Amino acid sequence: MFDIVKVAKDAKKASYSYGLLDTNTKNAALLAVAKSLRENEDKIFSVNAVDVENAKKAGYSEALVDRLTITKARFEEMVCGVEKVVKLSDPVGRIYDGRTVESGLQIVKKSVPFGVIGVIFESRPNVTVDIAALCIKSGNACILRGGKECLATNVLLHSIIIKALESARLDPNGVSLISDTDREIVSKMLKLSDYIDLIIPRGGVALQRMCQENSSIPVIIGGFGISHIFVDSSADLLKSADIVFNAKTQKPSACNSLDTLLVHKDVAEQFIPLVSQKLKEKKVTLVTHNGADRYLGEYPYRQEGDDESFFEEFLSLKMNITIVNDIYEVIEHMRAHNAQHSDAILTDSASNAKLFASAAPSACVYVNASTRFSDGGQFGLGAEVAISTQKMHARGPMALEELTTYQYVCQGDYLTRK
């Protein structure tokens, strides 16, 4: 059986040396990872194709199969993400604050790595590379546990990373992969607080809740939330239709793809036929509420919804559409229906934009932009470990800075307290 205790102990030991690495050494290791990935591109596609085919045969959803698939564009994005992390500033050793107090003690607040970060994720094999890159640059060791549906791809990616680390003379235990899919190993992992400093689950609500309820290690929640777009009465309707189309169809399986479209009553008669014509191109199923169906004409892909539909994260070519009276109703709706990830207002009203941005409970709030921008790469962060939806120190795309904590460094001249 896979020995998770030994893996955690070895990762803890590796974290001590990772925390002391200088920027040039970390960057050299990351460049070696990127080079090795490119050299193994064909092999990665070949192994991933087998995982994808097995997932289809097993009857997994279209959304999961899509997240599992490495396309040419996704491969390039994955490797470029590593190269972008190289160019980013080292987050370790930054001084946030400093003062000399009455006793003469000089105190500075300095960023330091967490130590060992455990990440449990589903479907997306690129996460293996993203997290490894961010943890190396931030001086952390990591233990990765991906889903069984992409095990072969993850094992290959991990082996490529390990060889690159060894070539750069870094401890390979600094990036560990749990290759056994037994769920009991995860249960044990969540109790190893002597060795693991932080747990980040990246997946659906069931995974998030399981980690919250069973972990003796601090957990940062991320990735789940219903995504909303509100089309205000003042919005440019043609441009708004393009944004809605992008938010829903550019990558339907993403956690920041649109789930619920809220349309102001004053523009519903104009906007709903306009946007539905675009959505019909991709055969988007519209789940209708509050009379929205009467503006759909002969739209073929529709079904009637109820309040439970507003709590569904579709992750597919399906979305709610409803009519609202004003921005206050929108805010109440979002607060009641799990808006905590990425939500947008489309408006030409500065006051409504300001109100929405202040009142929305979301980690990422957009004004006149698609929700699909919630991404570490799109935010200029290189990559992300997850998109945090909790309200602790890390919120939104979690990248280098969010993978550090801080310590107070206090200096005196052989000083004693009186």
C-alpha cells in the first residue's frame, strides 16, 4: 500500500532545503521543467489520449472529459505558464513592514514559505505542472493527489518534473505525487498535520466539504461557486451579448463559466432574443425563470427551471436565464444563490457598477468583462494553485504570494526586556 506517511515525512525534509533556495536556482529548475515538458510533448499527448478514451468508456460527463483533455493550446498554455513563473518576482524574503519600538527592538515582517502544501484535485492534469511550478518558485514542497481519471497523465507529468528537478540538483521529494487512488490515503493525508502545513482542495463542492470536515490541517477552499452576469438597463446590448456568449461557451467546463444570466426587465424584450440567437450557435440549453421563456420565440434548447436550478454549477453548455426588476434584486439573488467565485455586471451606469462591485460577495467581480478572466495566467500571475472563494488571507486566483506566510524578524543589541 502507498505509504503516505513516508511521503509526507520526505516532503517535510525537502521543504527545509526548498525554503533556502535562491531565486536563480529556482528559476533554473523551472526552466529545466519547461524544457523537459516540450521534449516529451508527443508522449504526453499519447498517454493523455488513453486517459481520455478510458474516461469516455467509463461514462464520465462531457465536462469532466473536456477538463481531462490536453489539447495543443492547453499544452502550450501549461508550458508557457511555467516559463512565466520564472519571470515573476520571487515572493520569498519580501519585507512588508518595519519599525523600531520603544525598547529599541527592530521588528520587520518578512514573507516565508508555508513549508509543505497538499493539493487534492480532480480532472485537470495541467494542475500537476501549475502547482509544482508555483510551489518551487515560492520555496514550498508539495504533495499532489489527482483524480483516478487522469492518473496515467499525472504519473507521466510527475516523472518529467522529477527528472528535471534532479538535473537541477533539487531534492525530488519536493514535488510528490500520490499515485494510489485509494480514498483512504487521502483520509490519512488530511490528518498529517505534523508534516503538511496547508491543504488546498481543487474540485467540486463534495471534495471541498470532505476536506473541511475531515482535515486537522488548515484548508483553503476554492473553485466552487455559481457564476452570474447581470445585464443592466443601461448596458450596450450588442457588446453584452458578446460577453455572455464568451462567458458561457469559451470553455463551458471551467468553474468561471456563466451559470445564471440576470436581465433587467426594461431590456429583456430586446436582449433575450439577441443573446439567444448567439447561444443557439453552440446549442446552449436555457433554463428559464420568471417569464424569460416568452422572449425566446422558437428557441429549441430550453427547459423550465425552479429555485434549485439556481444552485447548480452546470460546467456544460447549459445556463439559467431570468428577469429581474433592479440591481438590488440582483444582489439579493446572488447572496442567496452561492455567488462566491466570479460574477459580472454589464452596465453604462457608474453608480450601479460601483454598487455591484461593493455588494457582490464574489472573490472576483467584473464590470463590463467576461467572468472567464478569473485565472492565474490571465491575471498576470503565471499560473494558479486554485481560485480561492474563502475570505482568509488568500482570495481569488492563488499564485506565488498566496503560497507564502510571514514571520516577524526581531533584532536587538543584546537586548533584554525590562
